[in-house]
Amino acid sequence: MSEHDVVVAGAGHNALLCAAYLARAGLRVLVLERAPTIGGDTATEEVTLPGFRHDLCASAHTIFQSSPIVRNDELR
């Protein structure tokens, strides 16, 4: 059986970012998600018509784009 240092519950934006930082720090990370897709509130799906994808929960996060965590995420 595999061993993990950290288990992250959910695969939304924040959980994935947290998991990425932990993994980059050398920890063994397991991410668990109950939904069939990742992204949480940042996910898009075809809700009305085929080919038309909709933002389900999140919307334009213009303030977030100027956040220091985005500018310095070191994950590129």
C-alpha cells in the first residue's frame, strides 16, 4: 500500500494549488475528488446547448489575477 504525507480532500483550484506546493516541497500528496472532473467551482460544462460551455460557479476573478500568490506561484 502506498504511503502519503498529506491527503488533500477535493480537487478544486485551491486544493490543487495546495497539493502542488506540498508536492514541490517534497511531500507525497494524495488528492481525492468525488466528482468525475477536477476544478471545483472553476469548472465549465455544457449546460444548455452542445458546444456552449458555461462557468458554473466562479466568474471573472480580476482581483485574484493581481494577487501575490498568482504573480509568485513558482509553479510555471
